[in-house]
Amino acid sequence: MNYSVEKLSSLIDAKLIGNNKANISFVLTDSRSLCFPEETVFFALKSERNDGHHFIPELYRRGVRNFVVQELPDKLSEFPQTNFLMVADSLTALQQLAECHRKEFHIPVIGITGSNGKTMVKEWLYQLLSQNMNVTRSPRSYNSQIGVPLSLWLLNEQSQLGVFEAGISKPKEMIRLQRIIQPTIGVMTSLGSAHQENFGSLEEKCKEKLLLFKNAEAIVYSMDDEIVSKCVCTSDYPALKLTWSMKDDTVAFYVRAIEKQNINTTIAYTWKNKVNGKFTLPFIDEASLKNAISCAVVALYLGLTPKELALRMERLEPVAMRLEVKEGQHGCTLINDSYNSDINSLDIALDFMNRRPDHKGRKRTLILSDILQSGKTESRLYEEVAELIEKRGVRKFIGIGTSLTHECDAFKNISEKFFFPTVADFVHSEVFRGLSNEVILLKGARSFGFDRLTELLVNKVHETVLEVNLKAVVANLNHYRSFMKPETKLVCMIKADGYGAGAVEIAKTLQEHRVDYLAVAVVDEGVALRKNGITSSIMIMNPEMSSFKTLFDYELEPEIYSFRLLDALVKAAQKEGVTGFPVHIKLDTGMHRLGFNPHTDINELITRLKQQSSVIPRSVFSHFVGSDSNDFDRFSAHQFELFDKGSKQLQAAFEHKILRHIDNSAGIEHFPERQLDMCRLGLGLYGINSRNNEILNNVSTLKTTILQMRNVPKGDTVGYSRKGIIVRDSVIAAIPIGYADGLNRRLGNRNCYCLVNGKKAPYVGNICMDVALIDVTDIDCKEGDSVEIFGDHLPVTVLSDVMETIPYEVLTNVSNRVKRVYYQD
Ligand SMILES: *Cc1c(COP(=O)(O)O)cnc(C)c1O
């Protein structure tokens, strides 16, 4: 669905400044999520901590031309060809737009609220109903004042049912969400204590939540929940009351029996006093059962037969939890849960820790931050926490935060316990240094700096370092940009950990210098970037079939090279409720590695892309096999022609702009006329010109130090297999770097050298796993002196030539136990 900018402006009662034609399909509130700048309108929202207006220049530079603002930028002249839609309040405007959009649809819409279980009910309704109708639902837990309008915006021509959650934390919020969602069917999940601090009583909160159902035709809730049923009865809402109960057989859905087995539960019910049915679901916990019952009521009301219901209930899947497991230092395993800290999610995480098998029977440790916004008094809250963790078998407890420190007495029954006001206090303590052979659950609100704590616990150290010159990276970037037109976009390839230089820091530098895209090989590399605060658009060149969910969660845009991959991705996107996810289409024009065949596949590709709305082509590209050598110029021309034709055909089938790109580093320099919309810069960024093997601005220098020196008399040998024969009385130095660090064995036996105080020191004998021996007989040096393996004074190409390989291989082979040190001179 799209709106002209004039239409959109009138819907939100804005004053339109600028009269540039634009059709808007995408609504953006978080600049990090930008994908389709040309068709996007950005709402500059103001919150306590953030002001979206600050991101306007950056978004303008990335191609956005439509902004909803509360105030105009100082220098309007810096934003030519731009529409500004002036409103009094951007958030209200966003909500108003969603409200208007919603009115276009005359379909059933389910609104879900309650304290717990909203996301689970939403996801399960999707799982139960999506085979019968096209369901549009809120992504993840988008249930806030911003999340709800963004969710409703997803309704489109194909939608046959909407399922949206609404969450509130304060009075007066629900009525705004009600106006946007306008649910025809309301579902009330359980009522609990979350956000209670802003409400006088549970009843008051319940009434506020019920406002969502003001104009609904039916409301689903549990008759057994006294507060909820009382509040519904005293309301004068006209809705049909679809109640369920385990005690009262006059309700719409009477639960006759619940039978728990090992991993399943069977529920027998009577629907509307007539139909007897039963279903089995693969869960046994109370919360899942109640949520499944709510879902069953909705499904039956919408016309699912008891038989269909039973078939689908049996296959319900759990709704994912965000917990990560990492290997830590000193034999520890870390379980990291950055999900909002509340007592319910703590319980889930503890449960997860307990269920993970641990063959070594290690101690279970919990590091917990203060729990914010529980609505309970602190003493009551931490008594409950203490009771819970004792019950869950935590042997060692580390509490971080002033409230926990204050309430330490609550933990009297835990044998080993420590309290620190801040993460920093903990990190500098003996307790931190003493962590070893434990399974550690880290559960902390982000504001306590638990990210940093995790980083320290998984840290690696080693003596040999790879020094990375970030200023040289920028100089190389600018060198290649000088071949490109100002409007040509750039992808920087930082796969293989930034060609060995360390993707995260390189990415931070590139982001600062406003490159349009970063590209990595695998999903884990992309996740690492996101976790380190990289917000640029990221492409994944080799998405694994098993990690699509991670792609969506971290907004990582995959390369798509085959129908099999496309189908699997679309399926996963549908399952997760993802729509309009950007992908990059690869065409095979001669590499014959990965990609669609431009001769035979394009029509089918267009058909399949058009059949669905989960993914959307953002770019189309191909790769030269030999842009680094003139010998292949004719083949390159042939590749370009094929690509040009295939990519134009794809573009012609779509209304939105699809970026076309083919030039890599050597291509940018050699075929600037083929730069199209975007180029992909790889090796050049790291200072190596693959066309002539020369170094532009050297980025990486691999360094170590002399560990020990000794005199070895003529006739002796050094190293394994007596390969290092000493032909004159010599001084031999040992350096702590071996093939396990990436120093190739072929460099040994005097085939290559390193530099000691500027002089060449040949490798003698076989290079060992962790140590190499070098001849320093004629060099003025001592133990502790620095040694350069390659870098500023010894080009990496010297090593790659000896190894009969390309510099790419030497750079990417530096193992990750070698610490990277970044500097800017
Ligand atoms: C690695 C890679 C590049 C970068 O190539 P360089 O020769 O390092 O510039 C470009 N495109 C694709 C598809 C790649 O995989």
C-alpha cells in the first residue's frame, strides 16, 4: 500500500513544506532500520532521552526525502528536494496515520492485552489460523504507543485478519491504542503485577486495559479470574462475552478436564453447551495452558472446526526466548539474558539454566541486577527473588545495584553471596577474579552495563598483536571513493572478520564515515556487529538456512542466490510475522559459484518474489571473476552485459528502486564506468591493490616480541625434525607466534623472514604451533625487542608470494587468539 505525500500530509493534518512528488510505502521511527530511503517517511519523535530530529541530516544523506517534524531544521537550504510535514506532535501524527490506515480495512481484527502472555497468544493465534487466512500481526512485542501504529501500518491488500497486542504502563494510554487497533475481537490474557506502580489497584489497571474492547463485538476472557470478570460485567460494553472457565459449565468454553502427561497436556472442553471436543498441546506449564485456551476460544469463534483445532494445537511451537550461551574464561559457561529483568523472566532464565545438561556438574551462579519497575516494595520483591533462586538451585549469588545491596539480608539462605553497587565495583573485586568452572547466568537490565561485563568474561588475551591503523582505512576508503561519482553508494566488505583486521572496529570507523552498507559472510559476524552498536545496513553474503530468525531479529539483510534459499527464507519470514524484509539478489554471470542464472531464472524469480510480501529485493548484483587483470577484460565485458540485461529485467518488474552493483575493489579502479548504483569495496579498503600487488596505505601490522635468545654453535640444529641446520655460530631468537596464529609453515626453513629493528631475520627450521625461531646473528637486538611479521615495513605480499597465494589468505589466516589493537595516528 502506498500514499502520496500530499494524501499523507492531509491525513495527519500537517503543514506541507516542499512540493516534491513522492509515494510513501514505509514508515520509519528508528533511523537504524532504514532500508528503502526513496519510499520512506521518517517520523522525528521526541522522547525523554532521544530526539529523532537529530537523525534528519544522516537520513537525508542516506536518501530519505520525506520527514514528519515538530520543528524545521535550521538550514533548510541544506535539504533540497525534500518534503517536511510540520505537525504539533510527531507521535500523535504517527498514531493518527495508523488510525486512518486501519479504517481502510473491513476485516476481523484481534486486539490482545493483559499483563503476561500477549506475545504468546498472538504468535499462537497466528500458528493456528494462518492456514485458513492471511494474517497480519504485530512483529515481536510491538505493543507500545509507537509499536502499535507501526504494526497496524503493516495491514495491506492481502490481509484477511489482523492480530495485534497492546501494552500499557500508565493510565490514559489504552484509549489511544484502542483508536488505532479498533479490535473487533478482544482477548484478555492474565492480569498480573507488571507496571502496577502507576495504578492504584489491580481493578483500576484492569478497567484501563478493558478500554481496548470498547467497540469490540466479542471479548474473550477467563470467568475464573474474579477481577477481570467483575470489571467486564460492570462495564457497559456491548460485546458478546466469550468466557472460559474450569469451574462454571454455563460459559462459552467450559474446560471439562485437564490431563497432564510428561510433555503434553490434553484439554477436554464443551463449546457453547453443544460441541464436545478435546485437544492436546505440547506444553505442561500453567501459563501455556491458559494462553492455549484463550486461543482455542478465538479459533472456534472464527470458525475453525474442533478437528482442525486439535490438529494444529498438537503442533504449537514455543515462542522464542532471548538467551545466549557462550564459552567464558576459566572454564565458565555464560548464559546471557538481556531480556527485561522481571521476576517472571528471571524464573524462565533460571529454568533454562537448570535444564541445560552440564556433564561437569558445575556450580550454578546468578549475577543479577536490580529489578526495576516491579510495582512491589523492594523488601517484598527481593524476598520473592531469594525464595525463587533458592528453589531453582542457585549456589552462588552476585547482586549488582544499590537496591539489591540494601536488601542483602533477604538472601540469608544462599550460602555464597556477594553484593556490589555497580558493575565496576564487581569487576575490580576478588569475587570477579575468582570466577571459575561455573555456569553463570547473567541477568541484568541494560542500564547496569551488563554488556560490558559479558565482554570481560569472554575476553581473550595473547602476546602477539595485530595492530590496525584506522586512519589508513579511511585514506583507502577515500582513495576508492575518488573514482566514484558522489551519488554512487558503497558497500564495504568486512567479511572474514574484516579481512582479518577485526570487523567490529573497522565497522565503527566505516559507519562514522557514512558508508551505505557493510557486508559480512555469515550471520554470526553480523550479530557481532549489531551487538557492538553498529547500526548501518548490513548484508549477509552467506546466510545459513538455520539462522533466519537471527537475521530478522538483528536486521541483517541476506544475499539470495537460489530458489531453495528464497523459499526457505520466505517461509521463515512468514512464521515470524516479518514483512518487507530487504534481500539482495545475486546473479551468476560467469563465476559459476552462487547465483541465479540470468538466462533462465529471471522470470521465475520475479514470479516468486511477487507472490509474497515477506521479502523485497533491495539490490541485485554480480561479481567479476577477473577485474584485477587486463587478461580478462573481454570476459568482464561479457559478464557486465549479462548482468546489465538480467538486472534491468528484474527492475522493470518492480516499482521501487532496486540498486544494481557489480564493481569490486579492482573494478572500481579499472571499470569506473561500470559503477552503476553501488560498488563493493573489499581488499582495497585494507590497503592492497590486487591489480599490481602494491600497498596503498598499510592497515594491518602483525607484531610480536623476542621471548628468548641463545647462542647455537655451528653444526647444531634447531626445531623439530632437526630441519634448522646451523652452518655458522649463530644467535637464535624464539618468538611467540606459530602456525596456530596464522604464521604459515611454508615460511619456515629460511623461505621468508621477519624484521627485527628494521633488519631481515630469516625463519630457521620448522615453524612450530605456537613458537617460531629466527636467526638474529647479525642484528643488534635483545629479549623483549619488537618483531614485525608483516605490515608497515614488510608488505604482506612478500609473504603471500612465498606461500604462492594471494594476500587475502595471509590476512584472513591471522587467528583470532591474536589480539587486535586499533589505533589512529
Ligand atoms: C569479497 C567480495 C567482494 C570484494 O572483493 P575485493 O576483491 O576484496 O574488493 C565483492 N563482492 C563480493 C560478492 C565478494 O564476495
